[in-house]
Amino acid sequence: MALSDRLNRAFGPVPRKDENVSDPAPVIIEPDSRPTRNAYQELKSRIHRRLLDRLDLSNLARIPQEALEAEIGRAVEALVQAESMPLNRSERDRLVVEVLHETLGLGPLEPMLHDPQISDILVNGPHQVYVERFGKLEPTEVVFKDNAHLMQIIDRIVSQVGRRVDESSPMVDARLVDGSRVNAIIPPVSLTGPVLSIRRFGADPLQMKDLLGFHTLTPEMAEVLMGAVRARLNVLISGGTGSGKTTFLNVLSGSIPATERIITIEDSAELQLHQDHVVRLETRPASIEGTGVVTQRDLVRNALRMRPDRIVVGEVRSSEVLDMLQAMNTGHDGSLTTIHANTARDALTRLETMVLMAGLSIPERALRGWICSALDLIIQLSRLSDGSRKVISVSEIVGMEGNVITTQDIFAFEKQGVNEQGVVLGRHKATGIRPKFTERLKHAGILLPTGLFEEWSEA
């Protein structure tokens, strides 16, 4: 007997929208129709509720994970057998797994969180879920029962990191156990129901060899950038949404010597540094009473009192850039941060705007001179039309000409077109300009190969 027939037998026929409810004629449920899906969700919800009634939730944390899964699996098996609807073995196993996910994990999202090919999970209400694989979005058949079911999952995520989301605070940033970034926005702000976005980070963070394998940059560029970090240059990583700024920041941070004290400052902790001496700081939103908020600017100020060798800010978005630039200009060199911008020149303009957001009244030329003396290098990233991420340019800040900050490109990516498969064609190249910071690298004991900055193109 097909599953749709069993569901009809267990839950009764479901009327069509265009027929009267009192119509005695039975309605046959097609295997892929919404009523069948709803009936299955009802069965799963009913078993889940009965399971929670049987469990002593206060003792769950003290039971080893494997033993807990086995115990819950047996309990679910017993509850399924008690149902009037017969299920074959594969359907029963699927139901057991899904109820386990509802009880111990994140429900329908759990299988996607274990798929290493998925980099983004985008939930647009309970009945529409998209994922990104290899830089391309694709729809899935994953659904939630209703808005309340999706809200349960969102609450479970945000409560784990001490955040909240409700009508009075309908937007929240959070993170998963593996460091993946989570953003949720709910009604009344969202008109399509609760919306959840998860930017995934793998259990094993990418390293420079992985970026080289993806052709994000060349070995020559990698050697220069890692040397710049070791020589304590102040580096700004710029790029659009999804261009890989945080991943690249994490990779570059791996070049910081293990003997240095590193303090990371983030809205939602995502960086995964391997050094031993790392202090991680995270912002805190206001409480229900509107008190207790801790901003990135507060954390940057406090970090200056913690004897840092390096300050790594996940992303500058507002007035905290003022304190970040002050730190760079007052002996805390070797700092790293990211910013949203489409070009290196746009990044400098955004920095000016954010300094003004801090309420600082300063002449334009003095402000630009301040930024010029604080930063040494801007790395521009971009996600191309085929989903690949590339370092588009590596620019050195050389000084001021009048009221203008002057920069020079050391490396650049030259786009050459798109092939029939939609793959972007192009190559990285050196511009032939030898940067001024090579002397700082030399004084730090970092000797770069002769001819590294002479004009060349990627083979």
C-alpha cells in the first residue's frame, strides 16, 4: 500500500479547495501533494509531542550523546508502533531520524548542516528553502510544518548564544556550534514569515593551500600577503556580500606568530584561529529592558587595555572604525579587519563615512591623512558570476597627493570573458610595481624572491 493511501486511511480524506467540505466523495491524495506532506508533518509532530511528554528533559544533558540517541530511537519506535498508520521499514527509519533531529538538533535543517557541499542555507518562510552549492543557489524540497515550527528552530539557535528574537526585537545575529553565521528576521518586519539565513563554516577551516587550489589567488600573491601579516602591516580586506572576506581573514590570521597575543572582536564569533593565545570577544545586544548592550566600539576600546599584540576585528560597520584607526596609529600595528565595499577606493570612502558617524569633527584632509597613516594594504575580493571567489586586487596605500589618498595596485585579476559553460576566464598578474613595504618585510627578516613583483601573468 502506498504511503498516500495509508495517510488517507489514518487521517481521512482531505477536501479540495473547490469543493464543499460536506461532499461525501472521497478525495485521493497524490504522493507529492501538499495534504500528504501535511499529514506526514502532523504524524511527526504528534510523535514528537508524545516523546517530550515521556522524556525527563532535565536529565538529557547528563546522558552521553550515543546513548541518548539510542534511547530516543527506541522510544520513537515504540510510539510509531502505537500509531494506527502502518509504515514500512524505510519510512519508519526516516521518521525516527526526523524526530531525533527535532528533539536533539535543528529539525529539517539538520541534514543540510552535515552536507559539506552546502555553503549557505536560506529559509524564506516555512515552505521555501534554498541552499548554495559551489556558488550557485538551488531550491530544496525541505519544508517546515508552519511558522510556529520554524520559530521553534530559530529560538533554539539564538537561545544557545544568549540572544533573543521576538516582536520587540525581530532581528538577530547568532551562530551555530561550528561557528556558522546565523541571521533571523521575523514578523512583523518580515512579511513572508520567519526568514533564516545560515552562512556555513566548515568544521575544518580553509587554509591557504585550499584557496590556492580554488585559484582564489596565486602562490606569489600568497607569499607576499602572508609576509605582510608576519611583518605587522595593517591590512584591510574589502569585498561584497559572500565574497569570502571572513574566510580570507581567517586564513591570513593563521600567519600571525603563535608567540603573540591576539584579541578578536566580532558581532557574532566566527573566526577560528589555531594559535594558543587568542582572546575572543563578542558584542551583546540590549536586554528586554533596553540595557546591557555592548557594541564593537566598546570592545575595541577595552581591547586596547588588554595588552594586545594583534587586534582582529571581524568587520567594521560603524563608529568602531574610529577606535580601530586610533589603535593602528598608536602602536597596535599588525591589525586586520574587513569592510563591505566594491573596490579598494570605495573602501577608503566608506572608512571616511564611518569615522564621521562617530561624531568626530575633523577637516577632510586631516581625516584622510589619518586613514593613510593607519592602513598599509587593501585586499579586494569578489564573487564572480560563476560563483568563484577571487582576489581582484592587492593595493598598497602610498601617501597623499593634495587631499587624495594615493594607492597603487601590486597584483590584479584581469577578466577575459566567460566560456560556454559559464566559467569566468581570467588571470592574475603582477603590475610591475615594487611596493614600498618590501623594506619593512626585509627588516622583519622576510626575504621575498627576486623578480616577484616584476610583470608576470598567471599561466
